[in-house]
Amino acid sequence: MSRTRALAAALHGVERPRRPSALSNALVFAWRAVLKFKHVPEQLFDLVMTPIMFTLLFTFVFGGALAGSTGDYLQFFLPGILVQTVVFNAVYSGMGLSTDLGKGLFDRFRSLPVWPLAPFAGLMVGDMLRHLIAAAIILTIGLILGYRPEEGLVGVLASFALLVAIGFGTGWIFLVLGLLIRTPTTVMTVGFTFLFPVVFASNIMVDPATMPGWLRAFVDINPVSLMTTAMRGLMNGGATVHEIGLALFAPALLTIVLAPTTLWLYMRR
Amino acid sequence: MNDLSPAGKPLFDDTAAQPAISARGLIKHFGAVRAVDGIDLDVPRGMIFAILGPNGAGKTTLMRMLATLSRPDAGTATILGRDLVGEPAEVRALIAMTGQFASLDEDLTGRENLLMLARLWGFRGRAAKARADELLAAFDLADAGHKQVKDYSGGMRRRLDIAASLVVTPGVLFLDEPTTGLDPKARKAVWRMIRGLADAGVTILLTTQYLEEADQLAARIAVIDHGRKIAEGTSRELKAQTGSGFLHVALADRERLDEAARFLEARFASPVQTSVEGAQLSVKAGSAQTANEAIAALIEAGIEPSDFSMGQPSLDEVFFALTGQGVESDPVVEDER
């Protein structure tokens, strides 16, 4: 009986609060993303292991041959591996979204009177935090191995700001894939199939000077190359406004095109 | 029914005269299949209304449309006077839905799930925490509040899922198969919660494939099959449509079920419904006397009943009479029963 009373009490006398703002909605979803770090800390392991392996292997196995010395190669490679980390990590958020959708969690969110884009804004905030944490870990390892950002702290902060922008733009691709593809592992397969050529056919690992002409033509306009060039400039010195503008072009375009697409796909489901 | 708010002021003033749900000719296609094929529905306020049907009958599709999650291809509906298609945001503010699969974040704790929803509804700081704790207590989850949902049992999950729909007391609560997959004890606990909600004045539309569930909970039942409503009424009315005087026989030897069924079918010239798992037979027998004679004849033929009774038809028999076939239950679900 007391249970019935508790139930009645929980239903009666509930003042309907005023409808919160879109920003407040988004912050709740951001809080959810932060809680995920607390409850699933192992996700960070997935995010940083691959880039750490890449850094170690490329520096010590290929570095000397590619750049004359491992130290010189690390100096060249580290800003690029940060771009790769962020771009690859975006795949995981697409997988997370696909998982959430499969479980019906988003049905609950959709039947609530909240700003429809709020759940995605929350996912994005979580992604940005993941990108920053992963990048900080990799930079730390780079520093231990002997990497020195010539532009100092200001350069590092500026490069991390650019990384966040890159992650934000790239994130939309995988939110769209997460909405379109039902199984999380397929999201991963599709994501990496598309990303591997784009990431490897860039200037992250090697100077494209020795590539065949047709490939160099692609590498030169590959957004990943443009991002890497700007990252190098910001961290190692010599960044121009023009380079940063080029690096931001793809993220901006992706956001303009894919944010409305995401919303449309989500509302249409 | 309208005294949901503390001041005795009705919660939904402008809609007081409106039925909870009024739908006309709802249609939803998936490719060439008409999942919902022209359904009308009228649900008065404060009622528990059940939509009963086998798997694939269109129950979930119908409910998702009414909960604004899926757009009808044709037809109109209002929820507490608000137009489903024209005013989805207004409808969403008045309803809550608990889907067939727990819509919870498994990585978070039960309390964090409720806290998240309380904040999305606009509760702030301490008020949100108080609301989460109040709901946990009401749904017998206070001790489990700090456990991650992935460690919850099926019954706990279901209760949390329903609690999550009640952060703000909804005008209409949609429950899609609220007890599918639960053990009998957990099912009873969920039923108790649902009755409690109805007593508090919440209109509840639930779908179920369990005839017993509709019988136990709902004031009115709509039976749907292949996307169409084939009958509607109170449990008593539906049973009356089938007639009374049903003989239920359980057999000592389940191997002889078919034989017994043929025997009774011939005797009463009426279809016999069998349930293999309980070695049970049901048939319309008319009077107690003819039933008595049939049992005697059955024993004479060497088929031993372990138990028999006269009674109203079960909803199984009603469904059988309405559709000419039994309820095709999901075998997985059957196993869990």
C-alpha cells in the first residue's frame, strides 16, 4: 500500500517546470557525454592506442629512412598524427550514435519536447573532449620522445583549437553515417574504408614530393593535407592565415551541408 | 481525473473536454505493406486502453504514430485535443512513451538516467535531484539508483523505463508491450505500477500480445490483426461476442491431445482450441450438462482428464473466434513465459 502511495505522491503535485532553452538542453546532453568518461573510461584506450602505435612505428621504423633521423621525422610527423587521431576518432562517435539508435534511446529523446539538435550537440561536445584528451596524450608522448613545438604553448593551444574545428566538421560525416547505417560495426567498416585512402594519400606521413604526379595532384588538394600543413605551421612555426583558412574550409563546408542533413535524417526516421 | 496538480487546478485546462486520443483512418505503409490499414480509435481520459494483437499486427506502428515518432501516411488524430501532425511539439509536451526496448542509457546509473530526463524537462539543480530520487523510490529502485543500468534485471529496467516516462506527469502514457520478456513476478510488479498510474489519473494506451494482460488491466480492448481493428469493447463484451459456456479440459497424458481434440470437436461440432504447453483444450460446450456428458464420454474413451472447468471464454478463445486462428506468439517470448 505504501508503494501505491509513493507512486501517487510521485505523480501528484509535480509542477511542470518552464521549458528549458535549447542551450540548456544541449548542456544536459554534454553532461551525459562527460558521464560516459566516468563510466566507460576504457573508451579512451581505443582512441589513443592506434595513434600511439603509429607514432612509435613511424618514428622508429620509418623515421630515419624518411627524414634522415628519427628526431627530425617526429618533428615532421607529430602535428599530422594529431589530425589523423581526430579524424579516425570521429568514426567512433558514429558508432556510438548507431548503438544508441539501435537501443531506442533516441526514440525517447525524440518524443521529448526538446530542441531536436540538442542530442547531437551533446555528442559533439563529448567528441571535442575526446579529441582534446587524445591529442593531449599523444602530444605528451611526443614530448617524451623528443618532439619540440617551436611555437611554444601559444602554438600548441592554437593547433588544438584548429583540431577541435577539424573534429567538429568531420564529426558530421559520421553522425550521418550513424543515422543511415543500422549496425555499429558497419559504420566502422564504411568509415575506415573511406578514411584510410584520404588519410594515407596526404602529407601526414611523408613529403609528397616523391609521389607520382597524379597522386600529388590529389594530395595537394586533399583536405587532410591542408589541415596537416596548417597544424605544422601552428606548432612548428610559419603558419599563414591563408593556410589556416584552407584547413578550415572542409570543416566549415561539412558543417553547413551535413548539420541540416543530420537533422533531416533524424526527424524523418 | 483533472486534479493532477496540487492546487486542484486541471493540468490541461484547455483540453478538459477533449478525449485523450481520437484517431480516424490512420494508415501507415512500409513499402507495399500496409502496417496500419485504416484504424479509428477513441480513448476517453483516465482509461487504460489495450491494443491487443499478435506480433506483426501493427500495434507498435500504430503507437509510434500516436506518439509522434512516425508520420501517418493518411488519417488524422488528436491527442488531448492537439493535432498529431500539425502540432507535434504540443503533443510531445503532453505525452510520454515507453518503447518496447528499454530506452535507457545503459552506461549511466539509474539515477543519472532520471536526472538527465528531469533536466531535459527543465528541472534545475536540487529540484532535478529530488525528482529523480522521488521516482526511484516510487518504483522500488532506491537501492539500485547508483548501479549502472547494464547491471539491472529485466524487471528493474522496465520499471526504470516507465519511471523515465513520468518525470513530468503525462496526460497520455504510451506503453509498448510493457511486460514482454518479464518473469511472472516482475510482470505483476509492472501491472501494479500501471494500475497505480491509472488511479492517479493518467490515460494509458498499452499494446500487448498477452491476452491475460489486456484482461487484467484494460477497461477497453481493441483487437487488431493485419493492421485492421477487428473488434473493440470491454473484456466482458468481447467475451460475450464469443458466447459463454466454455469447457476447459487439461489432460493427464499430453500425447493424446490431438486425439482428445478430435473427439470433442466431433461431439460439439465446434472448433477446439489446444494449447500444447499446458496440454489444455477449450471448446464451446453450451450448457453444464452437455459438458458433463462430454467429460464422461471422454473418460469412457480412455482419455483421462487431469482437470476440467466451465467458464467464460478466455481472450485467447475470443481472438480465435474473431480471426479464425490462434494468436501466433513469438516462440522466444513463449520460452520466457
